[in-house]
Amino acid sequence: MAALEVEERINPPQMDYYVIHEVYDGDFSQEQFEAELDAALEHQYRYIVIEPARLGDETARWISVGNCLHRTSVVTGIICLLTPLSLPSSSALYLGLPAGALSVACAALYGVSWQSDPCCHYQVDLSGRELALLPPGTLRTSSPVVLVRKEDTHRKRLHNFIALTALVYCAQKVFELCTDW
């Protein structure tokens, strides 16, 4: 095992990466960059380096909105499910129902807009650690956006489970409110 580690330090395994270089070639460069990104996402490279600033910023923003929806769905779903345990039942509805509705709405929006997008399998490397692993001379710009492919099946299952549980809780409470009238 130690020999394998020494071999990897001497000859690191080939990185599975793709670089979208910032080369402007005509009027349709932005569309070419986007087509290159789509092809790299479909190929499922482990690392995608985006040199064009505009495309990198748009992609990073898209990923952060998806992350925000995911986190909001999870946090508000947990709030919805924990309020009956921590607050009196009369006031738990005022926090639990809106939190549950927000959790379900965020999970539904994520499911419709992000679930099928191949970009949702990537996270932006903010640390720069992955960028340092690239071979020297690979990049033509000093501040590219680096996307790292992450396994997100468990994360998606978690937010879907919490949102569905919050939906069941909210439906039950609304039904109870309607039958009390």
C-alpha cells in the first residue's frame, strides 16, 4: 500500500477535467462557451474549469440558487416538524404551517427547475484547492470558476423526504382546522 502512495505522488493519476478556455472567436463566443459547458456537463467530468468570467459567474449563481432552495427546503421542513414539539399547539400552527408550505414550495421549485439540470451535480470550489491540482500551463486566466462533481443522491433524498413529511404534517393540520369549524 505504501508503494502505491509513493507511486501516486511521483506520477499522480490523470485528472478527469475539462477547461472552457476564454477564446473569443467571432460574434457567437458566449453561445460557444455555453455549448462547451453543456457538453462538459453531459460528459460528467469530475472537474470543469470555466475561464470566461460571464459564464462562470452565471453558472456559480445558478448553482448557489439551487443550493439555497435545497437548504431552505431542509431547514424550513425541520422547523415545521419540530415546532409541535417545542411550542404550545396554539402557536405551533402559526410557525409550522408557513414553514412547511415554504419547504414544500422550495422542494417543488428545485424539483422542477434544478433536478433535471446536469449542473445540479456540481458545486463551486471556493477554496481553490482543486485549481491547484491542475497541470501547470493549463489555464489562461487567473480567476476561473471551478466546478466539482459531487454525489448528491442522499442530499436530494433528504430534502424530498423532509418536504414530503412537512407536506403530510401541513395537510393533517389543515384537515384538523377544517373539521373543527
